[in-house]
Amino acid sequence: MEMLLQALASLMTFESVITVLVGVSAGLLIGSMPGLTATMALAVLLPFTFSMEALQGLIALGAVYMGSIYGGAFTAILINTPGTPSSIATTFDGYPMARQGKAFEALTAATLASVVGGLVGVAFLLILAPPLARLAVAFGPAEMFWVAMLGLTLVASLSSGSLLKGMLGGCIGMLLSTIGVSPVGGETRFTFGFPPLQGGIELIVALIGLFVIPELLTMAAEGKGALPREGDFGKREASIRQVARTVFGKPVNLVRSCLIGQIIAIIPGAGGNVTSLVAYNEARRFSKDPESFGKGNVEGIVASESSNNVMVAGSMIPLLTLGIPGAPPDAIILGVLLLHGLRPGLDLFTETGVLTNGFILSMGLAALMLLPVGLLGARLIHRIVIRTPYYFMVPCIAMVTILGTFSLRNSLLDVAIMLTLGCAGYFLRLIGIYAAPIVLGLILGGIAEQGYVQTMLAAVTDPFPWLRLLSNTLSKVLAAMVLLGVATALVPIWLQRSGRLDKASPDKRGEP
Amino acid sequence: MAGRRITTAGLLTRRQQTHNSINGARHETSHHDAGRRCLIFFHDRYGGECPSRLSDSSIDYVIPFDPGGESDVTARFQEPILEDILDVSVNVVHRPGGGGAVAWSEFQNSAEPDGYEIIGVNIPHIIGQPIQRSDAGFDTDDWEIITFFHSTPNALIVPADSPFETLDDLVEYARDNPETVTLGGSGTYSANHLDMLRLEQEADVELTYIPFTGTGPLPGALEGGHVTGVFNYTMLGVQMDDSVRVLAVASEERVPALPDVPTFQEEGYDIVGGAYRGVAAPAGTPDEIVEVLADAFAEANERITDEQEPLGFVMEYISGDEIDDVIDMLAEAYGPILEEAE
């Protein structure tokens, strides 16, 4: 406790507060640009932290991390393009809301949810780090396989409209994930003798291509901006208090999303890319009005944004206690810790406890800072997006996108892959295969493959190797959840099709 | 869009960022100025003759892996010292993919042999990948390796609550129960995997290797008991010293950070191996330049020893002809295993 107070004191200096403020603002801007991810924001910042003291450096990184994950929501809502992979689910309801002229409401809801999520994550990290770390290591190869399978059941809910087309999209994504050097075994696949393809298809590259390019092509083809001008803000703007009432008026959704965010954050390898999707899916499953999701339900935004900001501090749990980076940006923070001679483990909480607690608390401060910075930024960016004519907007976004893609790995090939996938994505979208299931397949394909192959390798002497996949309680529970997930997705469709559930979706059938 | 564009300009690439922060605005550096810097760098060797690339006076130091890894952390340590010694700015550029192969093939195809482009190289990756893959896109020898500056010996690590107290315990158990001992490690046909295969041969036992993507997931695999043990680098043993037991290290002498752990040779198995990290310049780079760079890296090594040794790194000063010796030695040790595997 004394350590906590000391840490708080070290944080309450002018310097630290300014560092957090600048960090959050910078992170927000970077995160809101398609192609510039949280990982990259941290990598860009890294050299500057060398000249700083350990605590200042970590504070800056934590603030940028928090800001950039939140910033992803801006573009997700305003131009249907997730700024970071963790805000994919924010597009589902955020963009429809923006099109209905409720962009500012959506942005405010995202901000409030992010602040809550960030604070909840910090609380978990302060109070429950050791037990949660033990839970984290329980996820071995077999468990990871089931986690990936569980994620794939989301395809059913992501495929607005046709389930078949959604699954097709998921399969395309999984196929794309097999390009390059295989995660287990190390052989090269589908490189067609072209060495640069050994690097595979980077998730972010596919994400940018599949989300941004089709959106740009649509804007250009239809000759109008992302948002209708008549929804001009200022006219029907909901007050912050009203939005707060909507967000906090349904605490169950908020609590559930935060818990989901925390649990997934500690699973190494799954990371924030999936948290928001899972939280969104559950929000929809438990909603009284699931049909309204995807059409501009503010609960979808709350679920997505609260869960992905929990992840920021939440994924630090396995990192700080065990040295396991839960999400890609964490690997950079691990590097910084090592650089300052700090080894993850219990020492970090005892010997250098003031520093560690200072870092953790600074993330809480960063979460609070999202409120003023975010609301101000939301106004500005919203105004810019609405006032800028599409013929300026499209080339500008295209430029940022190409630059961002290139700077990911300093690779022109990535730019080519991004553009190719983008054009393919445009036509796939026209026939009803959307980006979300493809990206989901790409994220989870590799995780599933790795988990499965590692399990089978370890079970080489067993009479029935695949039984290893169900060898302990956690894996059985996960497998049951997968079955349940598939059932809840398929049974209503089947009932509906066989005519046993007339009221299932009156708006689609229109039967008397 | 204005806000958006301003930040983009500020962000362009990390490369430019680093450059700006060190060198002031990049565009303000005139050609004359750049030429002068180049002269300082090469003055002694060339008598004022600057070989090429007057327009760019910074060294690109390509790291073929993600930021945050061992290669990156080391490069970050070296960067300011190299700048100090060579009086040019050094940009650390990341080009991850394919376990290093993407950057290496690109480097061998297109880098200019003028000393301003260097790349991190790792053994056994540069030995193993060209043998293993038909389209790795690079050759083990098609560059001038400047130096190997450190190595991380392999180590056999088990959880603290493991029944195996010594290497002998584990080997005996494996002899009675073939293939049931599962050892995790980083990558396939990596340093970890290859030395585990050598242990199998030397001890005449059958083990099961479980490849993970990098060192990152291994602490979890150990703590969660998902594997019997791991065959990884000494650093992991140091990092997790309160929750694991290191049974043996694959170095010639005991590792400073792990003084109580015997070497494999002490235990009767002739296994010396691990990852060596170094830097290379493109083939055709003049010897003088390679020497200047090798000296600079050696000096950098001296200055960062105190920071790196406690982490489990073993500082090396391998340059000149010794480079071929090390590569030959390891190629000889690993070659047959790799060929057999194919």
C-alpha cells in the first residue's frame, strides 16, 4: 500500500502528467489512422524513451498504447475502417450510427466505454495480477486450439446475411494465413518460388486492404463521402450526459464486456484482436433485441470499445508477472523493461514495486485522460470528416494507407498485397462476402494450426492422439463452449428454415 | 484532413524519425555536409577519398526480426555507441518475416556494398534456412560478415517442480520411455531444435520436440506444465531463475550468469551450440570498411558488456578469419542433421 502511494506521488509530477497527456494524444492520432497500429506507435516512440528514465519511458509507452487502441474507434465509426485490428467490431454499429447522423453520439459512447474499460483493466492488474497470471499459463496448445475454434464460431454472427458466405470468407482468411513459413515445422508454403512471400501475409496488411480499399472504392464509385452531410453535427447532437445515461444505463453489457476483455487479454497470442469481436458477439447474443445489432445499436460500440481498452492493462498481467507478451505491442514494452535491466517476475512488484505501480497507475491516468482528449478530438475529427469533400478525402486516406502499410515492415510487397486484397475485397463485398470473417480467419487460422499441430506432436506416443485435445478440464470446458457457440448460431437458422419458429425474424420474412 | 496529414509527415517511417531526432532535419543536411561526414568516417583509410553515396551519410542497420526481441534490444544498445565512434547516424530498421529470410534475401539482392547498409545475421538461421528451403532466397556465404558480437548458448530448462534434478535423470527417463519427454523450443531447425537433435544422438535417446514461434510463449509452456522442459537459450534460464531449473548449458565454459549450471561437456555430451548474433555487409564491401565496422562493433561490445552479461548473453569478438571457422564448425555439426531431416 505504501508502495502504491509512493508510486502515486511519483506520478503526480508535472512532467509525468504532461507525458501522459502528450502520449495519449499522439497515440490517439496514430491509432486513428488506418495502417498505423498500436504496435507501430510504440515502435516509433521507442528511440525517444531511451533518453528518459525508466518510469518516464514506461509512462509514455503506456499512454501511447492506451491512446492508440482507443483512436482506432474514430475511423471505425466515421469511415467504416478500423484504425487498429482491435476496433473491427466497432465498425459494425459505429458506422451505421454515423450514417444515421449520430456519429458524435457513437464517438462519445466509444469514449466513455474506453475510459471505463481502461480503468477496469488497471484495477484488475493492480488487484488480481497473480491469480490471473496462473490462469494465463493454463492455456497450452490444446486450449489455444479451442480458443481459436471458439473465435471461428464468431463467423456465424459476423456474416450479416448468408451464413454460407460468411463461412466462405472465414475459409479464405484461413487459407491466406497459410502463406509463408509454417508456424510449426518451418517449411515454406504457397510462396511459388518467390522468396519475399516467406514473410506471409501480415494481419495488418490484410486488414487495411480488406477494410480501407473497398471503402475508398465505394466512395469514389458512388461519388459521395463516408457520411451524409445532412447528418451534420451540431443539429441533432446528443448531449454527453444523455449518452452517458445510455452507456451506464445498461451496466450488464459493460461489466460483461470488461470481463471478456480481461480473460481474453491474458491468453497469450489471442490478444486484443479478438477481444472486441468476442465481446460484441456476446453482447448481441444476450441482447433482447439482437436484430438491431449491426444497424446502429450503441451497445455494440460499448461492448467493443470497453473490452479492447481493458486489454491494454489486462495484457500486462502475463507480461509483468511471467514475461509473456499477451498482445503484439507488449513485446515492445518487454524489450524496454529488459533494456532498463528490469526482469519480469515477482521482483517487479516487490523490489522495483514503486516503478511498476507507477507504470500501472499511469495507465489509469491515461484512461482518464481519454475523456477530455477523446471528446475534443472527436469533435475535431468528426468535423474534418464531414466537411472534407470525398475527392480530397479518398486520395488522402489512400496516401496514409499506403505509407502505413509500407512502414509496417518497410516492404513494398506488403503495399502490393494490400492493394490486391483491397481490390479483391471490393468485389467480394459486392457478392456479399465481407471483410470481417476473412480477417477473423486470418487471425485465427495460424493460432488453430499451431495449437493443433503442437498437441498432436506431444501426443505422438498416445494410442488416440486427438484425445489430447480434451485432456484436461479447461480444454473440455472450451470445447463445450465451442459446441454451444455453434448450436446457438445454427439452431435458430435451422428452426427458422424448417418453419418451426415463425417469429424468428419477422423483418426478413414478412409473414403474417 | 489537415491534422491527419501533419502527423503523417511526422511519422513517415521510424527510420526517418530516428534520423531526424539525431541529425536535425534530414533535408537540411546539404550534400556538402554529407560528404564531409563521409570523409570523417573513411578519412584514415582512403586519404580523403569517399567511395560512394555522398547524398546519404547514415548507416542503415537492418534487423530482420520484430522490435523487442534479442536482436533489436542489442541493436538499441549498440546504436548510440556506433554513432559516437563512427560519427555517422545509425538507423535501426526492422524488416521482419520468414524467420529472417525475407530481409536477408532482399539484402543480398539489392544492398549497396559501401558500408552504409548492414544487416543483423544469426547462426544457425543463415546456415539452416538455405539447406531447408528451396526458395530461401539467400546463401549462407553471399555477404561479408563483419563480426559476431555475442552468442546465447542453448540451455536445457525444466520447471522447478520437475522430477528431473539432473541431466542424467532426464536422459535415463527418456531411455526407458522413448518419445514421451517433450521439449519445447523456439522454431524448427533452429539452434534449439538442432542441439536437441544432437542430444538425442549423443545420449542415444528419443525425445519429442515441440516448436513454438519464438521465445515468447516458452515461459508460459514451462509454468503451465505443457511440456516436460524446454531447449532454449541461457537467457530464459536467467530470466526465470526462481521458477525453473537449468539442467545444462551448451557452452564450452560455464555461463557467468548461471555459475552453478554444468555444461553439456561436463555431463559427458559433446554439445556446444546456440545462437550467434552478428552483422554483415553486402558482398564486395571493401575490406577496409569491414574492418572499421568490426572495430566499432568490438568497441560497442566492450561498453555494453555490463548490461548484457547479467541477462545471459556471452560476449564474443569473432571477426576476420575466425568467422569462417565458426560457421564451418557449426555447419559441420548441424549439416548432417539438416541433410538427414530433408
